[in-house]
Amino acid sequence: MSKKVIISGGGTGGHIYPAIAIANALQRREPDLEVLFVGALGKMEMEKVPRAGYNIVGLPIAGIKRAISIDNLALPFKLLNSLLKAKAIIKDFKPDVAVGVGGFASGPLLMMASLAEIPTLIQEQNSYAGITNKFLGKKASKICVAYPGMEAFFPKEKIALLGNPVRSDIVDVSLKKKEALTEFGLDPEKTTLFVMGGSLGAKSINESIDAGLERLTNAGYQVLWQTGRNYIDTAQASIARIGTKQVKAFDFIYTMDLAYAMADVVVSRAGALSVSELCLAAKPSILVPFPAASEDHQTKNALTLVEQDAALLIKDSNAKDDLVTRALELLGNIEQQENLKVNIRKLARPGAADDIAAEVLKLIR
């Protein structure tokens, strides 16, 4: 009889892509192993996971809205409904182990798996654990983390420091420059700034880059710009107004390996997945942490790199005034780029997905 694993979580690419990387690693080791994903209805995992070739079931769970909202009144009912549905999924699928990667759906699923005495594994991606994972960690069989010092949040004997799983195609992007040039239609002779704000875009980064586009292009640089769906029309209008072929904007980039291959310098949020990918791709980076992230974990992620001279940091509130200026300085400073590359490469963990998959398989009785 084939082994069965449930992987739960999602909400952003930062949760979804590590989950898919773990699933891929599991199936490389055990081709007959069955994987079922559990996500949150209406969130991006419901589209991205099937695209990766896996089945997914959605729970009607949602997060608390920070602003006063009538939607918050429905949360207890959504949570109860999600717990009952998670129990039914577990009873029907009969997993040997349940994995949580963070996001709304991982809480109800891992809670019900623990009650059913199914081994559970948490993959904590950030340097500061969220409330849900801290709660789930008390009952978890194993907790895989990406940063040292996580015994502040979890029982020390359960922790394995393995890094964050990333897409395997990012392991060596240096050989893909020619393919990237074709993919994005950019100039092989120009230095490239790659701008990304995570899978959903980033308002402060987008507005700062938009305001400084002419400064960047007048200085002779080209820009590859992932805007997120909410800003793509504005970005395209700005590109048309300037009348430049040096800027290519996309709402979402699926071929991230080629985007990294194209990049000489990267501007990014500091989500756990982005930071791990930047380490693996060894790219000089300017990080602009999202200030509203829970427990300000993006700033903590970024500081882990900054303290080792592996990246630069600009506060979100300072992006409008400083981001393009700092980007221009770094684009023009080859020595600083090389120093950042050397230091960020030291933090990469290319085998994380396989190492986590091995821990998952150890939990199967």
C-alpha cells in the first residue's frame, strides 16, 4: 500500500512554492507516494497547486482583518467549519503524516491530524515564528526551520535546522542568461535591475520604481519588473509614456529561474521564500520588508542577511525617497555587488527540500 502525505498551507507564493518543492522531493524519493494538498478556498494555492500537478482541497478558513470589519464576525463559524472539514479529509484520505507550511489552512488541518494521533511536521520558513505555528509546535513531531535560534519558539529537541525549500530550477541560474534574454526580450549589453514584490506585488516598491523609471533608464540600465496584478496597468502606462524598450513589466513571472538569471541586482520584499531564493541564486539585493507582516518577520529575515553583509535594507517608509538612489548606487558599484554575492551565497541551503522530505518519511510509521 502506498504511503500518503497531506501538505497544508498557502495564501502566498512564499508558502505555496516551498510546499510544492517538498512534494516534489517526496515523490523523487518515493514515486508511488500519494500527496494531497489542503489550502484555503479563494487563495492562490487553489490555482498554483493543480498547475504543479497535485490535487488540492480547500477549507473555508480566513484570517482576521486588522481593520474593524463585519467579516471578522464570521471567523468563528469559518474556523469550526474548517476544523470539521479537515477532520473529514483526514478520515477519507488516511494520511501517514501531515505537513504544515504556514498559511490559514495549516492550522485546522494540523490540529485535527494531531488529535487523530497522526505524526505532524511543521516547516517554519521565517526567523520569527507566527502564533499558529507556535501553538501547533507543542504537539508537532518535528519542526524544520530555516534560521538559527528558533528554540525561542519551539521545543529544542524537535527542531531541525534545514533551510527553506525552493524550486530546484533556481539552483544554478548562471547558465541560463541566454535563455532569459530570449524570454524577456532584453538587451544582453545592459545591466539589469530585477524588481519583485512577492507574488501579490508591493505598493511601496512599485510606486518608488515607477517614480524613478526615467532615472534608471537614463543611466543606461534596464528593468525587469514584476508588479503584481494590481499595478500592471499603471506600470504599462508609465512605460508607454516614457517610450522605452528598457523596461519590461509583468504582473506575475512563472519562470523565476530566468528572472534571476537575468538580474544583476534585485529589489525585493523579504519574505522567507524570496530570501532563500536570493541566497541560492547569489544575487546582490536590496530588501524592502513589508512592515505589516505578522510580528514584523520580514524585517527580522532581512536583518539576518544585513548583519552578515549579505544584503542591503531599506525601510518601507523610506522607499519613496531612497530606493531608486540606492539601486543606482549598487548598480554602479561592481565591487560591492561582488561582496554581497560572496556573502549571500554562504547562506544558501540547496538541499533543503530533500532534507525536509527525509524528515517527513522518518515520521511514517
